[in-house]
Amino acid sequence: MNTQQSVFLMAAGRYLMGLYFFVPGIAKLLSPERQLALMEHHNIPMAIYLLYVAGIAQVLGALCLFSNRHVRNVCIGFVVYIILINIGVHDFWNFTGVEAGHELQNFIKNLGILAGVLVLAGASVTRPLELGDLLRSDAVK
């Protein structure tokens, strides 16, 4: 595979991963009722505050992925987010029947997303978070 194809595939993966986080992040901010009810059903403490923190983090992180900025740092943040969601919201071990099966399916799906985020992080450049360098693209040397 040539370099141009690799660049295209990495960009496509970044955009799709960004979209995966952007759309739910916007939904959390504009229409939080359904997500809040889900969080409360799973006994998440301070659900309303965590919901807005998650929504903002998802939107900002997705914008960084779209614009190829701090991709590795954002991916590491998303790794932590996915692990917390899997433990707190997709806790299939606390349910039975159809609900347990649904949560197990979401848990496994999130492991696939986690794998993609880890691959994206591993393929991205390492950059320190410096105030004067926040808006520079990862593609610029």
C-alpha cells in the first residue's frame, strides 16, 4: 500500500471515529433526557453533571479527531471514557434476561471501539500539550 492510500485510510478512520463520538455528544447536550434516564437506571452518581462533562468531552474530542489535532491525547482520553462507560453503564453482570444480553452486547461492541481507538492512538504522533501549540495540526512537522 502506498503512502497516499495510508493517509486516506487513516483520515477516513479518524473521521468515522470522530463521528462516533460527535453525534452522541451533541445528543447529550441538546436532548439529555434519554441518556440521563439511562444513567440513573444504572445508579450513576451526579448523573446530570457527568452527562454534560461527557457530552462536552465527546464533542471537543471529536473536533480534534476531525481536524487531526492531538489525536493520541484525545484517543487516550476516549480509552478512559470507554472503560468507565463499560463498567458503569454496560454492567451486564448486574442484570438478567434480555437486559443483561443487551448490556453484554454493548459491552462487547465498546471493546471493538476501544480497539479502534487504541490503534488510532498507536498510529498517531506523540505531542505534548503546550498552550501555544494547541491549534497546530498533528500533520505539521
